[in-house]
Amino acid sequence: MPGKIDDASSKPKRRGVYLLTHPRSASNLFQTMMANQPGFQNSAYLIFEASFTIFESFNHKESWSDWSEDEWKTLQDGFQKCFGKMLEEMADAESKARRGGKQVFIKEHVIFMGPYPLLKSVYGEKGAPPPIIMHHPDEAQDAHTSVSSLPDSVLLSLQPIFQIRHPILMFPSMLRSQIKAGASKGFDRRVRATASLRFSRELYDWYLKQGEETQPKVIDADDIMTDKAAVGQLCLETGMDPDSVQYEWATREEPHPMKAIMLDKICSSTGILPGLTAQGLTLEAEKAKWKTEFGEEDAELLAKHVQDAIPDYEYLHSRRVRSVPSEKLHS
């Protein structure tokens, strides 16, 4: 059950930063900006591959009961395999640390940190099978109290940074990208599963209960794009270097078709693009645009999900790292 772990003295030492994001939150931008942090080994998604199996099957399964025992076992094996890769990544960074210093900088979408956030968002909780829990190979049973499938010991060994973005931008962007990729014809289960910030808020609250050693930080995409002082303050609060944040980079090619769609802006840009913040946007005006782009039905669904997600967004947004006077960044 989600909650606080019992033995505070058993909390592991810090092994890096965990960037906890959401689809279409501009997380690829922030990861690019942090790619040259000294002492950090930058990694992309490590658990996502297992969750993508769910995405591939989503639209053909109406309920929990449509997932067979064999399919559930395959999912479990897939998550455990990805967790093994995560442990290898952390061990590799630690081996470099012993020779001069590396921590991991890992990014993951919260809803992909186990099958339950994705599936519960569509099927609900009634009829759900026993949860899939990832575990260390040498441990019979790891402590597990969060909404993710990861052991508490791993979550608490990484400094969490929650990256958020206003749902008025994230949710239509997800629908747009899925349609462009041919994965969705409209507001189907794949899109619906990502149209919530419930699990980000639940995981954030879980971290708050764990004590001061691993206090979660929040950064908003608008601040990433427009407020260098806020980004610098986040670096100071999480052990990173404000002077090593990069604001320019070279364009690059992405050979994987699906990834190319999701990474189109970051791959084709050489810096932060203007005009991509939520400042000044209203749901009424955006809904009118969505009706033209997606049709009446999907526009209504988008608007409802955006409206429903705003309380969770505002809760996290109110707790974000704020900018401070620039001279304090170097004091």
C-alpha cells in the first residue's frame, strides 16, 4: 500500500537524479539542457519499453479481464528486464564514480513506471490483478509502498524532480502526435491513459511522506523555457551546476519513425523555441481550435480531461522551484 516506509535508517545513499515527467511535457528539452552536467551520466527512459507493450495492445482490450495470465506474466517479465537495465545503468555510473565521479540522471514518465497507472486510468481499480512489483535479483521481496512498480529503495536513492506542464498544451499535443504516428484515430485509450496528472501528484505526495532526505522538487515547462534563474535555482537545490546548463545545441537526426515524431522539435532546433508556453491560453479559445483540428467529439473530451487535470497541475505548480535574484545563483 502507498505510504511511508517503516525504517528511515535504511534509506540508501543518493545515486543520482530522477527526472519524473509526463508525455509532451517538454522533458526532452530539459534533458537536452542538462546533458552536459559534470558528474552525471545522462540516461533516457529505462522502464518505458515495458510500458510500450501496453500501448501496443490498449485499443484491443476492453477491461482487465482481457489480459490473460500469460500476457500479465509477459508484462511482469518485461518490467523486471527493464528494471535490470536500470540497475546496470546505476552500477555503471557508480563504477565511474569510484574513478572520479558519476551519478545517474534518469528520465521517466510517471505513468510508465509500472502498468497500473496506465491501466487504472482506463479500466479503474475493480477487477485488477495483483500488482507487478520490480525487485532486486538478490532480494526475495523489496519494500514497496509507492504508486509505481519500483522498490522504495531505488526511488529513495535518487533525487526526484517532477517536471510539469499545463495540460492545455500536453494533452492535445499527445493526441496530435499519436494521430500523426498512425497509432490513434482519435481520443482512444492510448491518449486517455495519458490525459491525467493524478499519478504524478500521488507519487509527489509519497515522496513528501518519506522525510527530508529525498524531498521532491518541481519545475514547470514554462519556467524551463523562460526563466533561467528558476532553472539555476533547481540546479543548486539538486546538486547540479547552473553554469553547465546548455541553451544551444546542434540539430540531430532521429532514425526511429515514432521517436522522430515525438522528438521533432528538439531534433530540429538549436535552442529553446519561442511561443510554446501556456501563458495567456484559455480553455475556451483552445477548445475552439481543437474543434477545427480534431472534431467536435474529441475537442469536448480534450476539454473535459484538461479541466479535470487542472487541480493536480495547480497543486504541483504551486510547489515548483521559483527563481531567485541572479546574484544568489553564484553566491
